[in-house]
Amino acid sequence: MDTTGKLLMISDLEGCQTDAHVTPQSQAMCSPEFFDGLDKFMADHVNNRIGFLGDYFDKGPHVVYSIRRIMKLKRKYQARIYIILGNRDINKLRLLYEVDEPQPVPDNGWPVWKDFYEAYAKASTPEERKRAIFTKSMGAEYNDINKDINMYLKTPKNANILNNLTNINYYKDIRNLFIYGRIAAYDHDTRTLMSHAGGFNVPFHSKDYYDNMIATSPPNVSYYEKIEYYRKQLHMPPTPKVNMSIDDIIDVINYPLEGWNFDKDPTEEFYLLQALGLKPDKITDKIPIRLPIRLPIRLPIPFIHMWNPVVINPAIVS
């Protein structure tokens, strides 16, 4: 008798965008029938699992609905549902601190954000700031998703975005997505490491390195300068400890989530988390990339050493 069950992995729903280039299957993955089918899959075997691998926001009109259905599955099946946060999800937390009141823009900021900084500095209202944030730094067309954005960013009766997400009566499914979401998870039965690799910075440092980054963080810098401090620190050579168990490694990767919550003011962990959610600087000038890319891709030696003691099924690592 099969006692292990199956692991189903689903990634990049992104609200199921509706433009002409999207296949009907993509639309189907945000439909009630699709989520009903996932519920049946979970009910069919007590050991079946689902891994949602991130990027629930941005490109389509079904962001809120799909998140609500995912969280309904999480409430019903608990530990059998893995929720991984993608870069599009982590960067939504910036809306807590960048919309209601403007943040100062650095004079010599990250070149990748040059257009964003210029647009954001010119924005004079929360609506204009949202537009600049989405279109210039999150890769989403604000007009196309405006209706769904307003569903989860609407401010009822003088409450701001932070109040919406910290009040249990408003948008609790979106709030809980961030509470239960992880950067990485490991399914022991299938030896599968689950993470949203696309769009992330370099989250393979040791816990001591993360602790030192926080301890030496400059105290008197602006909001965006703080994010840029952590981004630069993450680009230092990785410092993993070898001979770690897979559970220890997962704990280290998820460490930036510890100590963070929906605080009135951003914490050091928040800045670190945002730096992890930024795409790395361009490396194509030094390392030419030709398509199609053939696997396996050569990994940095320290990264390989960290994983040597760990048995992972490489065919299904996301």
C-alpha cells in the first residue's frame, strides 16, 4: 500500500494574467474548479502534499481570489501545504512603508532602480506612489491590475495599508500568507528542496553572517539606503558552514523571516528581507550566458560544499 503520498508543486500563479499571450491553462489555474481539484487531491490520500512555490501577486485579476483559496487549503490541511514566498510576494511588503508617506530617495542609489527613484520622487499622492512602485520596481503594469490591487490595498475609513494588514478583520488571508510563508522548505519523503529561485539575491550565507549584518547595520541612514546596505552585503562571497543537516540549512535560509512582523516601523529583518527579494546585479558582462542554458549549471564551490552532506533529488528542485 502506498503510504508516502504525492507532492504536487505549483508556481507563479501571479493572478493568472489575461493578455493574449497567456494560454487558457494559465487562466484555469485561478478558477474555482482548479482549487476544488486541489482540495480533492489532498482529500484522496492522507499523505498527499502541495507546495505553492511563490509569486502570487502582480500580473492578473485573480490575485486576491487565488490567495484566499490557497489559505483555505492551508487552514484545512495545515503542515501538508507548503507556502513559499517569491520575490513578487516579498516586495509587496514594501507597500506598508512606501505608499502612505513618501520615503526619501538616495542621491546615488542602486542604478537598477534609477527610473524608479526618479518616478517615485516626482509622485505627490499615495496613488502616484503605488503606480511608480509597481511599474518601475516590481515589473507589473499598474493599469492592468489596478482593480485587484485596490481590493487588497483599499483603505477603509481612514485606515492606512499597515492598519489593513495588521487588523484581523481586514485581508487576513493576505496577512497570513506572509505569516505562514517561507523562503525555503524541504519535503523529506521526496527529498525535494522547494524555493522560488527566480528573482532572488544571494541567500546562502551563514546565520552568523546574517547576525553580523544586522549588528553592523548603519543606524542613521534612510529607508532605501538601508535596503541597499543589505543588498551590497548579500553580494559578498557566501560563508556557509559545512556539514549541516538539511533542516539546519532550511533554518538558515529562512532566518531573515525570523523577528520580522507587521511593525509600525520597518525592522532590520524587514530591510534584509527586501534585499533578498531584489534581483541580483547584472553579471552578463563577466559571465556570458547563451540560450538555451544546458543543465547542470556550475555552482560556486562554497555553495557545493554546503550541500555535500545533503541528499537532494536534483530533478525536482525548484
